[in-house]
Amino acid sequence: MARSPEEEHPQKAFGWAARDNSGTLSPFNFSRRDNGEDDVTIKILYCGVCHSDLHSAKNDWGFTSYPVVPGHEIVGAVTAVGNNVNKFKVDDKVGVGVFVDSCKKCDCCHQGLENYCPQMILTYNSFSLDGTKTYGGYSDIIVVDQNYVLRIPDNMPLDAGAPLLCAGITVYSPMIYYGMNQPGKHLGVAGLGGLGHVAVKIGKAFGMKVTVISTSPKKESEAIDRLGADSFLVSTDPAKFKAAIGTMDYIIDTIAAVHALAPLLSLLNVNGKLVTVGLPEKPLELPIFPLVIGRRLIGGSNVGGIKEMQEMLDFCAKHNITADIELIRIDELNEAMERLAKSDVRYRFVIDVGNSLSK
Amino acid sequence: MAKSPEEEHPVKALGWAATDTSGHLSPFNFSRRETGDEDVRFKVLYCGICHSDLHSIKNEWGIATYPMVPGHEIVGEVTEVGSKVEKVKVGDKVGVGCMVGACHSCDNCVDNLENYCPKLLLTYNSIYTDGTITYGGYSDHMIANEHYIIKFPDNMPLDAGAPLLCAGITVYSPLKYFGLAEPGKHVGIVGLGGLGHVAVKFAKAFGAKVTVISTSPSKKNEALEHLGADLFLVSRDPDQMQAAVGTMDGIIDTVSAAHPILPLISLLKSHGKLVMVGAPEKPLELPVFPLIIGRKTVAGSGIGGMKETQEMIDFAAKHNIKADIEVISMDYVNTAMERLAKADVRYRFVIDIGNTLAATKP
């Protein structure tokens, strides 16, 4: 007989969950497993609000299992370590991203690509090997296998660093894999939100020329003066758009809504690559001619493996890269979700879990 | 005042041209330039019929200039060389593919990727450096700058080798570029026509495991017995497709008609690549999730540079790879085009220009 979320596991836990596809979140009592030999228990201090959390809370993708406790940009302090744990000790500041387990046996796992393991377990809305559901970071504690925990670099602020655990790795990984890290090359960043603004910062740190491509002219000053982009292209300005045709080596497409690919592809040079990391609900239209005539490519990417996540955090710490955040209390969460749906945030909400989450 | 095709240039030429969007081809008197210092002139012996020729003569891509003499799988024997030509001499067997000029100064040209040069000049239906239109290989002789001449290896038959100049390089280039030309890779080939059948042969020669993916169960025997593919997958059979999910390192998709690519993407292993070499006119539906979840890519590829085309011909000669062809006479060409439109050919028509064109002179 299935136990209730409160009784499933020995350690009491408290968080906020969505219970139906209205996506409205509210207090939720549940439980976490005991700290096993390979586990680390983390008192959660901050959790970023990723757009995926909103999609999941509302079951936009059709596979949400309610109740769902979202949150996969988790930062906190270690409170307990298992006997086999050698990577962390109590009081370490650590992070947890989008997944908390994988098979550890397949080629992907052996190559540090746990994120592509067919048996990867997501931080929330997944089912662990013991059959219980995973609950995410909009909660007070989490218990995770040490192999899926990241060390937050000493000089990285915990709140502004949290979004890197999803947004950061989501853009960093493909930028490395697809070669979008060469000084002097021209990178287009389509969409200036949680993912896009971090892509601009990382692109500049790689020494690339960065153009932000957006539908909102009012983001221009932000993009150039505050984020350091080299230029700004309003996709609805035909003359400027035409002048930019064939000028970019790469485009990272962070747009989460359905949108036209043809104009973006036209911005690419021959052998250019467009990488899509946004997750629109419906398929996009892909014109084939521009791919064939110019050997262009469109690829996907899904977060990154643990080793690469650590590399990304260390890179960001070295280059002083963090997310631009708006810190909120847990009771402001639903309002934040409504604003996020309208892209009304610069550029990530982060929940001050440590100071505002209490029963 | 524009000169007529017959008077534009000093050397008389005979070919077959389309004069309107019906695509009907008929005898056509025109002319070619004199042999410049870097030019090679050759008598055309054979010319392959590429599906692009059919698309072009009917103006399906909207860029046709009539009259149009198609043909870019051209093979023949050198009759004259310019004073600076070192690559070939009179009597040599040579070929010309899809291109006859490029800028030679851009990054792509410098990297031996003339096919991606923004100033690429095509063998037919392009405006050459002298302002005149280029005419292709459905003609008695051809002239091209030495750089665009392919040397035909001695042991390569001229008729069955001709289609390699377009079909061959079109599949060879992406097999190499996308890392599929290696022993142990599992490559899917979609579509078993002019491009597809050559792709199977090249992929096998590279040591790959090859699965042919087709809508027609009737092609299974051909694929396995005759072309040497390892497996055959009927794309309309859901059970077969399900069994093959996540098994391929790459897929070369040669189909130019509109078709769904989601089922093909699901056949790929994670990090797999779907390479389009057929070019459907209308956009296809791209489901983004599977690309993201598996870090997969959809790419395109168009022919290859001159260096790689020569490499491909030499590789084909070494491995005894040639196209499967049906040789036709010049005056059969309109019927051939009708059959090609219905994919009724195994797998390339090749026009016996040398023996059958002259008799059609108007």
C-alpha cells in the first residue's frame, strides 16, 4: 500500500508543492530518506525559480505527477555526511542541479554525461529506484548522493550562484560542445531571460563577440550597458535584420515559446550552428534549404554532467559571473510564477528558503 | 545588345535545353568560350541525370533562366588545354561536377570548401565571370577552369562513374564531416535512389554498419543482396521502427519530398546526427524535445569542395564503387525525366552523349 508523502521516508521535510495544473503552490508536508552511506544531507538556503518549474507545476509538458515540489537550482549547507562520503564535510556550501541520480554503469555515465543516461533521475517529478517520487528544492532539506552534489566556490555568492545550477550549465555545456567558446567568433543569443543573460556573460568571458537577438527593443540598454553584449538586434526590425544576415558563427536559442527558426538560421554564416536549449511545447518549423546550402546545423543540449557542472561553477567564480536575481520570500512564490509567465523578471527569481520557509 | 546563345562565344556547341517551365528538353544550338590559359576543353562522352536537373528545368526552385542546358555529372575526354594547364593533357579522361567557379579568396575557398563560397558559380544556370549564362553537360563539349576539372582514375568506368560527380560527393562529404565514415559506426540511409544507393556503398567501404530506411518493402532485396546493406527498415512499420530506436550514430537523409523527421531523430543514439542532403522545398516539423534530451543534431550538407571531390573519386576507384545506372540515348531524355519524377530508375540515368547527341542536331 502506498504511503503518504509524509510517511514514505524517515526524515520529516517541509516544502511548497503544486497539487494540480493550476500550478498554484502551497505548503506541503513530506519526508526525505535517511542519510545513506553515500549521501549528503543539505539544509537548503536558496533555490532558483527556473521556467521549467513553472512548466512542471502547470503540467505543460504532460508528465507531471502531483503533488510536485519543484526547484532544481538548490544551494545550501551540508548538515550530515554518510560514511563513504569523501567529497564533502559538514558546513560545506554545496549545490544540487537538475538530476540526483543515474545508472552509473552506461557509457554516458562513464564519460561524465550522466545527464544523457537513459536512467537519469531528475531532482523533482522523477521516480527513484525505490519507487518513491523525488521532490525538489522549494523545501527545507534534501538528501543527495555525493556524486550528484556540487561544491559552491568560496567567492561565489550563494543566492546569485544558485541559478547557475540549471541556467548556467544549460548554456555553458553546449557552448563548449558545439565550439561556441572561441575568442573572436560571433555568438548570437536569442532571448534575454534567465538563460540568455547568463549566455551573454559566459560568451563575453570566452572572448566572443556577442549579439543579443530579442523582440523587445527596450532590452537594448540592458543588454549592452549592463550585460556587456556588443550589439543588439531587434528581430522585428527588417532593415537591421537584413544587415545581420550571414554574420554569426553560432546562435544559442534560449526562447521557450514557439518561434520561427528561419530568420535565426539566416543570421548564421556557412557552417554555422544554432543550438536550441529552450523547450517550446510544440514542434518548430525547420526550413531545410539553409541547412543544405550552407552546411548549417541545429542541435539540442540538456544541462550538463556533474564534472562539467563543477567546471562551469569554477569558471564562473573565476570570471565573477553570477545570475542577475530578484530575491523573494517563499510566500511570494505564486506571484513570482505569474510574473515569470509574463517574463517580468530581471532575470531569475531566487527563493530565500533559509530565511522565509517555515511551517 | 545581348547576343544569341549561338553567337555569344566563338566555339559552336550543340546541346539539349529546356525553354520553359514545362521542362521539356529539345536540341539547342549554342556556343562556348575559347580555351583560355587555364581552361580545359573536353568532348563530353557521358552525363548523369541528377534529380536537381529535373527540379531546375521545371523551375521548382524559382531561379531558372531559360534556355537552360542542365547536367552536372559530366565525363569526357580532353581535346584542348590552355597554356598554363598542368593537371591534365589532351586525351585524358576528366569530369566536371556541380561547380565551375568561386572567389578563391574567402575563408571557405581557402579551406577547399568552394561549394560554400558565397560567389559560387554553378555548372549550369549561373552567370559566369564574363556575364554569360553557364550551360551544363547535356552537350557535346564542355569547358572549365582547370581548378574545377576532376581527373578520372584509369580503372573507373566513365558511364557508371559520372554520377559520382554529384551524387557521390553529396553523400561522401557528410559521411566524413559528421564522423560517420569509420568502422563500427552504425549509419542509416533514408531513401534508396541516386544518392541513397551510392551512400550505402560508401558507408560499407568505410566499414560502417548500414541500415537502409525506406517506405518501400520491395527494395529490401536490392538493399541487402545487391548493395550490401546490413539491415533494412520499413519506415511505415511501427514495430520495426520501435525496435531500431536509439541504435544509429548518424543518418543520411536523401529524400527530397516532405517527410516527418521525428521518427528518424528517434532512431539516433544520443549525440546522433541527422544529415539532410535532399532538400524538401517546404519546412519540416522539428520537435525540439528529442534534440535536447539526447543532444542530437539536424544538419545539412551540399556537395563538397574540389579537393574532396577528387579524393572521393580516387577512393571510389580504389574500392570499386560506381553508380548503378541505366544508359540512355539523348532523345530518350524527356521520357527519362518522366520516369525520374516517379523514381522509376535503378538508380541513375546516364546519357550516352558521345554516341547519341550528334545525330539530334537540328
